[in-house]
Amino acid sequence: MGYPGGMLRRAAFRMDAERAHEFALRALQVGAPALRVGSAWLKRRDASVAQELMGLRFDGPVGLAAGYDKYGRAVRGWGRLGFGFAEIGTITARAQPGNARPRLYRLPADEALVNRMGFNNDGAVVTARRIAAARRGAGAGVPIGVNIGKSRVTPLERAADDHVASFRLLRGVADFVVVNVSSPNTPGLRELQDRDHLTAILSALRDEDVSMRRFDGRPPMPLLVKLAPDLPAAQVEDAVDLSGELGMAGVVLTNTTISREGLHDPSAPGASEQGGLSGPPLRTRADAAVRIAARRASGRLVIAGVGGIMDADDAWQRIASGASLVEVWTGLVYRGPLIARDITLGLMQRMRDEGVSHISEVTGSALGA
């Protein structure tokens, strides 16, 4: 969905948005072996941006956000493009087609997207096999997270069981798991952010991980929860408190927003469509949520910041607000496939300019402001 060069980008933008997305993923899937030749250039970075978090090594702080590689088709390619990690999914226990097309809209004046995809994916069984195959041999080369969500046909009161079913199948192919209770595109899903529902889901996943570790001896699976940008501050704080109480590894902030505030062209085709808005109009909300969570967590949880990150300045701001990792999605569409490399190099240059020796010194540095 992102292409280098103005001509290729213009050609992609003449296509239907979802068709262009599928074409880009297919190109990356097929071209991943060839990327090994230039991967050293694409992954240019040094120890100043490497971190040990959640028991995993992240050679760079810029990752792929969930929602781009929903089917796990390009697992081998993301690290070779310069991403420090990738989040695959959202994946549900049962295969589902998602919402009817069209369901993805570009808003070029704002470098934004509106989507109502609806967790389209092949289901946990098929996706687990696909990720496992991709990780054999040379593999992905970077941590791979799996984002899981509730199947549309599953009632809210059975959401914990549905998540556990996915977790059992995907745990063996994931380095970390993100629980998506914040998409606006599955009816009722955001109700799962309420404390009772969230407690049931996260507790069930934690207990399942403990049970499975008794048999396979694996280390604890880092579990994170992904929250919406539209929550009031008190609910973000409550979710952070709950995550800490239940032994979660971190939180991902944020998902897309149902608000249309901040659009330069609110009358643009697609702007009024139902769905979640992503890109720069989300930036302020997402950054505020990271600050709230970081202050509440006080270093107890890893925070991944996502929403409106398009360049190194955006990434620096989100990290200074308290994120240890950042993720991009919409930026791939508008800034192209080298976005992770460009952001990482930009962060390294700014660190040199400001006399910062390691990225961890930036994390949370703006919280006193």
C-alpha cells in the first residue's frame, strides 16, 4: 500500500484503496527473498536504538501496526524493509470475510484513511500455519507480534473463550500477543474495554499461558492490550491499572478513532463513511493517550505508540510522551515502504544532534512538560 517514487504512488492511488493494499502485500510477499540482498542497507541502525523489552530484543523502535498484514502473508518481508518488529492481524478464532466492500477510503488532503474492514482474516488455524512456515529457516529476523480479536459471531459473554481459542493456536508462532478490544468496526467490540469484560479476557489468557507453559517449558508470553483513542482519561488509567494488576507486559495506544475532528477537508469523499480514522488527524488524541498511560504506568508497562506517526519528528514526540516502541500503518500508504528506515535514521540523527546516547533516554522525557 506504499510505493517508492511519485509515479508509482500516483499509479497506486488510481486503484481502489483495498486493491492497492492487496497488490502491495503480494509484491512484498513475493519479493521478500530478494530483499535479503539489500537488507543491510534497509536496516541501517546502531546500538543506540536497540532495546531489550518484554524479554525480547528490538533492534529498532519502529514497527508495523496491526491491520496492515491481516493474513500474515508478508511476515518475512517486514524486518527486511527495516522494521524493528511487526504486528500481524487482527486474527480471530474463526475465519471471517469482514465487512462488505468498499471498506477502505483514502483522504489525501489529510494523509489519512477511514476503514471499516471488520477483522477480515483466515482464522487462527490457517494463519498460525502460515506464520509458522514464514518463520522457518531465515524467518522474520525481528520480533513478530500477533494481534487477536473476538470473532464476529461470538457473543460478548463468550469473548474470553474466543480469545483463548485463538491464543492456543497462535502462541507458538508469536513473540508477543496483543489483545484488540478497541476496533470500532465489529459491533459491540469496544464494550470489551470495560473493566469486567477486560478482566475476564486478560485473566483467561494469562491463565492459559501459565497452563501451557507447564507442558512446553516456554517463557511467559508477553501480553498487551490495545485501547481506543476515544476513551476518557479515567478509563485509560483504569485499563493501565488492570493491566499491571494482571501481569500484562504493556499497552498499545491507540486504535483508530470514530471522531472526525482535525480533518482539513471534512467533506472529502470517504470522510463521512462509517469506520475508524487513522493518520495525522489522530496524532493529538493518540499522543495524549500515551501520556496518560505513561504517567499512570510509571515504567511498569511497555507502551507502544501508534496513530499519526508519519516521520521521525512524530516518532520522537510519541517516544518522549512515554512510548518505548512506535508503530506505523497509514504512513506506509503516504510515505512509502522505506518509512521504517527513514524514521529510524531520523531518530538516530536527532539523538546525535541533541547529545542523546540511547533511545531509552528519550522515552518519557516530555512528561514533565
